[in-house]
Amino acid sequence: MSRTRKNKYLVDIRNHLLEALKDVLIPPACPVCRKPSSAPVCTQCMQAIEVVGGKLCPRCGTSGQGETCTNCRSSELYYYQARHFAYYAKTIKVLVLRYKKQGMHTLAGLLARFLEICYNSHYSAAPIHYLDGLPSVPMARICRCLESNLKIPYANNFKKIGPAAKQKFLSAQDRRLNPQGAYKVARSLKFAGKNLLLVDDIFTTGSTLNCLARLAKRAGADKVYLLTLARGV
Ligand SMILES: [Zn+2]
Ligand SMILES: [Zn+2]
């Protein structure tokens, strides 16, 4: 064994030992309420998840009368369908914050599992060739978990090309226009004639995802399905 490989091997062993030791010294806790829990999320926090259900707008997946909502009728949408696991509140809101802002990378698997449940409810029969998401490290981690669980290849075909202005400081019109200059499709041929599953954490206005769907369609994609963890409330 070479010296470099041996060092890597020793570092791997050390990391495994540290993880095992951590579980002994610090009992596992629910990442939401921090109370001791052997499950990934405690029962009480799991029960607080408000899953999106009932009659949905067939297009954007918003709860309603089961007909295309007024927003979808008046908007130019490039995605074929959008579906969301839960509402952005309580447990889901805390999990997303812990994952994205507080560096709890280990939550990627759990968040991907929630997305998988939503996928199985709505898209399992859809002919999807690739999955993809916003080009960010947290989203890439979730996409890789989904790639492994759903057996759909992660295209990783969107690239950031400009600094997207902070969405919260923009007007509704600027929000719609902003992402177009911020992202591009890296390899157009990859999307040509393919159906895409576009994954994200939160769907509020859907503008960023709609713009990514537009870029994918312009690159020749056939249908773009959106799958998000949470519908903004
Ligand atoms: Zn809890
Ligand atoms: Zn709608």
C-alpha cells in the first residue's frame, strides 16, 4: 500500500471511530426539537409535518378545487407539473434551515427520502430520464441521494453564470427575470428530447424553477416535472 493510500486509510478509520464514539457520548437527538430520539426525526415532530394533499391544481400542485388555478391560467409556465411534499412550516422549515444554514449535511438523506415519498405518490409512472436541481452544494448532495434511491441519473447540467441578486430584495417582476441571467445549461445535447425531474427545497412563486424549466426546454427537453420538499405558505 502506498504512503498516500495508507494515510487516507488511517484517516477513514479515525473518522469512523469518531462517529461511533460520538453516538456513545452524545445520544442521538431529533434534529428538529433536539430531544433524545433514536429515530431520524421524533414522532412528535414527524406528526407536525403538514403533507400537501387533497385536490391539487394539476399544474402547480397547489391545494384547491382540483382545477387549474388562476395563477397557472395567467402565467407562462415552462414546466409540465409541480408537486410538493409538505408545506413550508414547523418541522420541514426547521429541517431545511438546519440543513442549509446550520451545516447539518447528514440531513440530505432524510430530505431526499421525503422527496422520494412525494415522487412515488405523483411521478412514479412518469417517463423521466434525468433529475437535476439548482447548482448548489446542498442541492447536489440531495440529488445524489435521489439518484441512488430512484435510479434516475443526476444530470448536473445547470451552471451558475452570474451572481443572482438576493431574491428577497427584488420586486415580483425582477424575481421572474433575475434567474435567466444567472443560470445556463452546460451541455444542451444532454437534455435534447429528454424528460427532466427538477428538484428543489422550497417552491414559493416557482419563478426560479420556471426559469430553469425554460432553459431546459430551450435546450430541447421535452417535459420538465418539478418536485420540491415544501410549498411556501
Ligand atoms: Zn423532535
Ligand atoms: Zn396552479
